[in-house]
Amino acid sequence: MALEFKTLPDLYSHGFDTIIDVRSPAEFAEDRIPGAMSCPVLNNEERARVGTIYKQQSPFLARKLGAALVFRNAADHVEKRLSHHEGAWRPLVYCWRGGQRSGSFTWMLQQIGWRAEVIKGGYQTYRRLVFAYLYETPLPHQVILLDGYTGTAKTDVLRKLAGLGVQVLDLEGLANHRGSLLGTMGDQPSQKAFESDLAHALCALDPTRPVIVEAESSKIGQRIVPPMLWDLMKKAPRFEIEAPIEARTDYLVTAYNDILSDTVGLRDKLSPLKAHRGGAVIDGWMAQIDAGDKPGLTRALMEQHYDLAYAKSRQSIGSDTQAVFATDTLDEAGIADLAMRIKAAL
């Protein structure tokens, strides 16, 4: 009998040795239960082929072909990827909706002697639990926002705090984006995958202890912060970092050197701001790009764009600044000192 999970924390604490996703690689790439191992019993092309036969020819023919492919691929996984497991191994298996793919694979594992079980409702059940957790149910966490103008090293301070044992939630890390116009760090996860990792991280936190979250907008790159967390963030008290613009410039020139060095990409990202900041401002930025003046461009971007946007955002959202942490430097020692002071304030 398939196992039924009523809440997301219940599913995350499943107690099995391994969780196995037998969906196609494309399904797995879009989203998966965190920590799941991909063992597709139909690859992308096979799944499409079986589906086409089911719709256009015959459900019976589709099931017959599907069974042959599923057991052939399952046998390959058993022989190559799973053969090292001992008899007491307990895998938990799921597919799209807990049907034939996961049922067939689980049956094969059980016949070998492994104590395999299947998730009732499969990925669709998991996705409903994630949605309920992030979109429908108030979160129990005590959030404190780590705030400050662009370039105040908030992300690095957050990571230092984590190293000191403070509970943190790294939204930029989960979204693979530095949270600004120039913040790309490569491909972002899908919205569903972002929510999966976010929900998993939140469930691992102790709700009786405060959680430090970097102050963000409701979007991090193209990923949207789900409403239950965004509600907490809007109401949360703030710890604000203050640093002179010279220190912020030095920090950003180093932290964003990859972006500042990509002059073509930089031009593409900054050009659309002409409608907001005016042609003269944009022309000045372009001249600094041409001159290779990374510090000058960085300071100009803060003074003429980022600081203005920050002030407007603070005014529209409102804020409760609980404490201000000033620093003259944002080098490694300065960041470590900030983290120690913020931890003490908790």
C-alpha cells in the first residue's frame, strides 16, 4: 500500500534511506523532492512515444510498450546504480502521480528483497503540500531582515552568521541570483524548484529561534518570493548595515568583477534603464564602461540608480529598524566584525 503524507514536514522526515524519482529527466529537471535520486524508467523520448500511442492508437498498446520499456530501464538501474545496496536498504519511490511507473519500479525492488515503498499521489501530492506550505498557511518563523544599501556586503555577512550558528535563510543562494539588475549568477532554477528548496530550508529551521533573511524585493531575478514568506518579510524588524560609499564601492568592484568585466553584457543590462534615469545618465555610464573605470561606474550606479531605488522601496514598504550596525570597512575583517555584533544583538 502506498504511503500517504499529510504535511510537508512529515514527508521530509520520511525516514527512508533513499528517495527515488522515476520520472523522466525533463520532469526531474523542472522540480523534484530535495535530495531525490533520479532513476527514470522512461526517458524523455520514450515517455513522449508512449503518450502519443496512448492518445492516437490504443491505451493497451501504450501500456504494453510502456511496461517493456519500464522494466528494461528499471533492470538497468538495478544492475548499475543500485546493485551496491544491501538487503536492508529502504528506498521511497515516486513518479508523477504515484501510478504505474513508481508502482512497477517499487514492485521490482520489493521482489529483490529491498523494503521499498511508494508515495501515494507521487509528485502531485508533494507539489500540493509545497503549495499549501508556501501559499496557504502562515509560516511560524521569526524573521529578522538584514538590510542596507547596495554594496553593504549583506550576503557575505549572512554567510558569516551561518558559520557562527545563527539561523539564516539565503534566498539569493536558493534563487541563484544576487538580487539586483546585475545579479545574475547563471541559470536560475524553475519557480517550482526554487519553491521546493525554499520549503525544504524553512522546514529545517527551528521556529522558536530567529531567522536572519537578507532584505529583498518580492522577486529575485525571475523567481518570485511566495506570499507566506513575503508577508513575514514585509512585517519583519530590520537590522541595518551602514557603510560609507567608498567602502561599498571597493566591496562591489571585487564582488561583481565578473559582471563589470563583461562590457557587452553590462551595456545590454544598463541600456533599458534610459527610460527611468534619462539619456545623460546612461551615456555617462557607457563612457565609464568604455574607459574601463570599474570603481567610477560602480559608484555612479549606486548614487544614480541603486540608492534611489532602495530609498523608494523602503518608503513604499515601510520598515521597523531595530538596530543599526555601522562599519568603515567591508573587507574580511570588517565583515567578520559585523557578523559578531549582529549575533550578539540577537
